Amino acid sequence: MGIIEKMRLDGKKGFVTGAARGIGKCTATAFAEAGADIAIVDMDLETAQVTAQEIAQATGRKVIALKCDVTDETQVQAMVDMVVEQLGGLDFCHANAGICINAAADEMTYAQWKKNIDVNLNSVFLTDTIAGRYMLSHGGGSIINTASMSAHIVNVPQPQCAYNASKAGVIQLTKSLAVEWAKRGVRVNSISPGYIGTDLTLSSETLKPLIAQWNAMAPMGRLGKPEELESICVYLAGDTSTFTTGADFGLDGAFTCF
Ligand code: NAD
């Protein structure tokens, strides 16, 4: 079997959170293109349903939409149970849902701080441990977390201390779970994208005006596209990455190199 065939995900079942749109929609599409059955998990069920239908039509895979607020333990448990029941198992997942609250630290409310940490970091603990418990007792699996280059550098000019701290936490959580589960068949890795053109950046009144400034700082002079994150996620979900765990993959066009 050639390497491309070995990388396929035929017969595997997985879910992606925050998959109604943006990066999650893109990786969910790629997983289905590679042969997996997929659950599109999002708090926005209406958009998730449209996305699921689009991907199912394009790939012929089983694609379901599930409503879930990833900050709610009961909902995450119910979502994982539903994935297992409706897809017939769980081999991999991509914990990707996230938000960015832009506020100066000395003006940020504690509620804003807690919200950003809750959606970006606590949710990854919930998703990883609940999915992980299933995988640990069912022959293993692969977990991918979306961190960010903001885990490694402090973005300027926009202030976003809670986002940056949450994403740094995602990387240490990823490494901690990878070490704890290394001998038990569950691998945990993260991706750290640079600025990517999604609704989070392109439709944000706060962030959109800053794109020209970011591009001026970027070695490639442009934003990344969600499609440019797909292949690493297919690799991490599949069986050619069995020695890869606890790793963080920078996908930022060299933005963090200097
Ligand atoms: P996006 O805003 O386009 O999509 C995020 C999706 O997550 C939306 O569909 C939203 O409904 C969903 N979501 C938000 N909160 C949720 C919750 N509590 N429960 C369930 N679903 C929820 O964002 P994106 O750009 O695709 O970002 C996806 C991930 O990538 C995030 O973790 C983000 O921090 C990270 N990231 C984005 C960029 C970028 O420049 N776009 C860069 C680095 C990292």
C-alpha cells in the first residue's frame, strides 16, 4: 500500500467541534474526503446541519450534525455518547471550537476572562477527557486540539491576554494528556495556526481593520487559508502518525520565527 493509501481514514469515525464553519468545517470536510464518517459539532445547530449536508453530498460519507455547547460537561458527554451511537464508534476527534475576546487587560472584566478561558481551554479539557475515556477503553484513538500561534507569541496591536493564556494552556494540556496516555493507545496533539481567513478574523469589526497590519508583519505577507490546515489534521487522525503524540504543529507561514 502506498503512503497516500495508508493515510486514508476509511472506516474511522470522528467528530469536530466548532465545525459549522471556519477551520472546523474545513478539517471535517478533509476527514470525510479521506474516508471517515464525521459528526459536525457546534452550538449553532442550523449552520451545522447545512455544513453536514454539504459534506455528505460532496463525499458520500455519513455526516451528522450535533448541537453542543462545549463548555457544558453534560452536553459534551451527551454529544460523545451520540457520536458513538450514531456513527458506531469513535476513533479520533478535533477539539477546535474557540472564541477571541479582544480587551485590554486593565479594562477586561473577570467575566470576559472566564468566558474566554471556558470556551477555549476548559472545553478542551472536557472534550479530550470525555472522548479520551471512550478511546482508552475501546482500543485507542487520536485527539487533535486547536491551539494557536498566540500560545507562543503575544499578538499586536490588539490586546487579547485571555485568548493567549487559554491557547498556551491548550498546548500544556495536550502534552500532559499525551504523556499520561502514551502507553494506553490514545495520542494527543495540537495545531497552532497563525492568522487564518475565517469569520473569526474576516467578519470581526475589531480584527478586520488590522489585517493589513498583520500582513505587513507576516513573512508571507498574507493570511493563511483554512484549507492549509487540513492535511496535518488528516495525518494526525490516521495511522501514519502512530509515533506522534504531545506535539504542537505551527502552521503560521513563519510568523512566529522572529
Ligand atoms: P469561527 O468563529 O469561524 O468558527 C468557530 C465555530 O465555533 C463557530 O461555528 C461557533 O459557532 C463555534 N463555537 C463557538 N463557541 C462554541 C461553544 N461554546 N460550543 C460549541 N461551538 C462553539 O472560528 P475559526 O477561525 O474557525 O476558529 C476555530 C479555532 O481556531 C478556534 O479555536 C480559534 O481560536 C482557532 N484559531 C483561529 C485562528 C484564526 O485566525 N482564525 C488562528 C489560530 C487559531
